[in-house]
Amino acid sequence: MTPSRFLQACLVLLAALGTSHAAEPTAKIIPQTQVVKINGTSVEVDVYRPIGPHKGAAILTHGFTRSRTTMGEHAQALAARGVLAITPDMPCTFDFRCNASAITEMVSLLRNTTTFGSSNQRVMLVGFSAGGLSSLLAADTPGVVGFVGLDPFDRVLSNETERAGITASRRLTTEALLLRAPASSCNAKAVAAPWGSEMKALWRDELITGASHCDFEAPSDWKCRLACGDTDPARQLQVRQGLLDAAARWLQ
């Protein structure tokens, strides 16, 4: 990012923070890491517990070869709004059904146990890139009240002839928010763009102009930026605001 572009982005961000609810909280919520057995596999989960009464829960799922920490700032922002936010490491590297099953089991733990501190009957699923597809495949799980796809990915899975996300989108009855970047190699040329036209309960399908794939995880890192393009504070703020809008809509 050039110095002039960085300065322009900072000015936009400062102006937005003056009016937007997406401003970062002043009190940092420190996550607690738990080891949880999911489908027979032990995974690490960072749990961001809100201070005071909370308004449901969110499971935030990372992308391919990423980790739970790359969803930490999103979880922090949601927890500051009263949401119990958890960011798990996915048990399977490139098996979307396996990860969807893990998400489904975590929804059950949130609803039926106090594994993460308290039971929560209303759960929002958030998934970035490959995590978006796994979250979509789990989005009709009982108790899930909303699905957010962050520049999600799609592909044809074994023994199928159609991309899994398209099939799942047609079946989905849970309300959905899609936040997407323009076509690039890192989102397989916007392969998930057709999801919105197939969803019966689509709330919003928002294309963020000029966004890179990395704008949708938080924090991102140099590896993502090297492969997929620079992040931009103003675009990241749009993504964050979308998440907060979704939480306000589904978890009140």
C-alpha cells in the first residue's frame, strides 16, 4: 500500500469511526483457549465472553490453511456487543463436510451444555473463504438463526456434479448475509457469487468495491496479503459493520 493510499484510507476510517457503530471497543476482551473434543478430534477454541448479559452466540470459522486467530478481531468486536463469540481451529484441512459436522456439533454444545460458559439458544454462523462453505453446509442446524459468508469459496465435492454451496443455498431456510470481494484468484473468481440468487431467505448480498480477499479476515497477515492483495482499513470497516448489523438483527 502506498503512503498516499494509506493516508487516504486512514482519513476515511477516522471519519467513519465518528459515525459508525463499528468502532473497536476500548476495553479489550481477552479470549480463553479451551481444548474441546469434536467428532472425536481435540481442537483448540478461543472463547470471547462478553462482560455482563449476553445476546446469543457466534461461531466464526477461518479459511483454508488459516487458524482461529485470524477471526479474533471479529470475535472481539462481537463480544463487545454482548455476543459470546468462539473461534475454533477446524479439524479438517480441506474436507468441507467434516468441518460442517464440527460446526454442527459446536452449535449443539452451545445450545445444550455450558462448555463455553453458558447455554445459548440462538447462534449465528460466520465463515471466511473455505470456512464460509463449511458454515453454509451447517447453517440449517437447529438453533442457527443467521449465516454470514465472508468472501466465501465453493467447489464440487466428491460424488456430486454441482458445487456444494449452490446446492446448499437452494435448501437453506436460515436468513443469510453475503459480504463479497470482486473476482480474484483467491476467491476462485468470485465462485460463490451465485449463492445469493439461490437463497430463499437472503437478507443482503453486498459486494465491497475494491476489496481483497484478506479484507474479510481480522487480523490478516503478510502471507495473505502477499498472495491475495493488501488490506484497507475502510473496506475492513465495511466488513465489520456487516457483522455487527447481523448480530443486531439476529441475536437481540
